[in-house]
Amino acid sequence: MPSIGFRLVWSVLLLALAAHAGEAEPDPAPVPMLEIGRRDEAPPAPCETCRSSGRMPLKTFKPYVLMEGDDDPPGPEQMLGWSPCPDCALGPKQQAAFEAEMKRQLERRKDYDAFERRMKLAFVDFETRHASGHFQASAAEAREVAFLLDRLDAELRAHLGAEFFGELGPRDLRLLVVENEKAYLQGLGYVRDALNHQSDDPNWYDLAKSAGAFGTRNMTLMRRDLLVPPAGAGLPHMAVFAWARMLIRHLGDGKTPRWFEEGFASLGENLVLGSQQCYSIAYEFNKVDFEPDWNKAAAEAVRQNKAKPWKVLFEADMISMPPLDYQCLFSIVRYLYKRDGAAFAKLVTQFRIGKTAPQALEQAFGVPPEKLELDWKVWVKSGR
Ligand SMILES: [Zn+2]
């Protein structure tokens, strides 16, 4: 088996810490953020105008990637994909969020400056519809990542429906890439002291320090000097993987199971980069050699009856996990995604309201998980 030797020194452990962090986790943004509607709240009275989303599609909206320093950036009226619904109970709440974001768009350069001053770090900044990046990297590298994130966004939107993203705005999920340990500690110190990050694990800071990457539900901070080749995966792979993981955790309100987050992050990489270079580890570095074609590896495993049953894989904790398990998680999530986009989007909603994997799968896809597992085996062996 050829060794790829990629590694990801970013740890599930740290994301797990974020999952247990207190409800009222502060966000680094200096301005009011778009508020993400919690889908487990009692639903408001049904509204036909906006299909109870509180939002109306905005015709002036154009997909964009906004790089810091662009000569001709789109105006604020083009930056938001929605306006508040005039006809339902969600209206006033959405109106406030809408106005706050419009205001921020008019003053976004000031917004970036304030953020950098507080972090005491300088970045190349960018925004897409649902991502915000602050990179200590060249403008060309940051641009490459920005367009990859935007492409992933477009893929997911086309396949899962625009509803999948809810009201997620450009500044709700932030990806920070810093150049070295000094800058990383600076950023981590900001999270600890200025944001007063809380976690169930009293050792979170020390663990984050040694892992070189740290994630909360709406921010990821990574040291790029740990991630670059030859030992590690390249920056585009890392950034896409990290962002996909943060996105799904955020949309699932921190309740998405780990097997699903891992598979989804790999799916994100696969969708826009055509291959996988990253995997997550928990607690200890776990060096794994992968067969480079993950679809082929999963198919081979199913044919030889070596793939673990779903109910075993669903307990995956990323501790000393063998390569085949990572590849099967990727394959399962990819299968669910390809089988039915609308059901896949519904699956995330089911996780969000606290359903277990078997319950969530049955609710979303309308068939028992045992049947889905059998269908997956047929599908995976067919080489699709
Ligand atoms: Zn409405």
C-alpha cells in the first residue's frame, strides 16, 4: 500500500472541547453578528411567504468572493442573499440581523482593522457567502483557498438546497491561519483572555497549545507551519477540511456525531479537490498510511467483508483509528450525500434536535438504517 504520509495535527480532541464549551460562547466579531436561528426552539406559526424561514431571497444578490484590497467590491445590497420576511413572527428578529450586516458591509475595512488590532496580528482577509478567512499567507494562497471555499459552498447549495445554510452569513464562521508558534500563542491567548473561552476540560489551553490547532463552533485557529508539506497536507486541503468540519458542527448545533463530522470534512475535500489528504486524531498523534483512492479502499473492504458494521463505525472516536475506518466514514457520508440531497440536509436537522444516528437516518431517509447499510454496500461495490 503506497504511503501518502499526510497528517493532520489538528485534533478532534480540541473540537470536542469546543463541543462541551458553554452555551454563551463569545464570538470574536466586533459588530453584531447574524443570529443563527436555533431549530430546536418551538417553531413560529407557519408562514407561506417565506416557508417559515424568516428570509426572502434577495434578487440583487450575486455570489462573490471578496478579497481584501479588491478594486471593485460589490455593494452591500449585493452581499446578502436574503432580506427579512415582511409577513411573519421572525420578521423583527431578522430585520435587526439584516441591518447589522448591511452596516458592517459598509464598514468592513474598519471591521477587519479592529479585529487585527485586537488579535495583535496582521492578516490577508477574505469573505465568501458563508466563510471568512484571516490568513498569514500570501495573497495568492489566501485567494486560492477563498475560491475553493466558495466552490464548496456552491456545490453544497446546489445539491442540498440553499436552506441548508440557514441564515449563515459571511462572518459567522472564521478560519484563522497563522504562520508560526508565536502567532498561534498570540491568537490562543486572545481566545482565552479576551473571549474568555470556557470549556469542561480545565486543560484545554495546554492541549490546544501542543496540538497546534484549535476549534470552537464558529472559529478555527491553525498553525500553518505544522501543516505544510512534505510531512503534512497542503494549506488548501487543510483549510477546506477544517472549514467543512466547522460548518457541519455549526449547522448541527454541536450535536453532529464525530463519525459524521469526519466523513463530511473528507467529503468537502473530495468535492472540491478531488482527493483527501486530511484526517483527525484524538489525544495522540496517530500516523496512518492510506491507500490513496478512498472509494477504491472502501469498495475493497466491503468486497472482502472487512468493513466494520455501521453501528460500530458510528462509535468512532478518532483515537488510534485504522485507515480503513476513516475511509469507510468518508464513503458512508458520501453515499448518503449522493443518494438524496434533500434527505441529507434533513439528517443534519435531525442531529441538531438531538436524534441518535439510527433515529436520524430513518427520519431523514425514510428507510431503516439496516436497509441503508445494505444499499451502501451494493453502491460502494459498484464503484460509484
Ligand atoms: Zn415569513
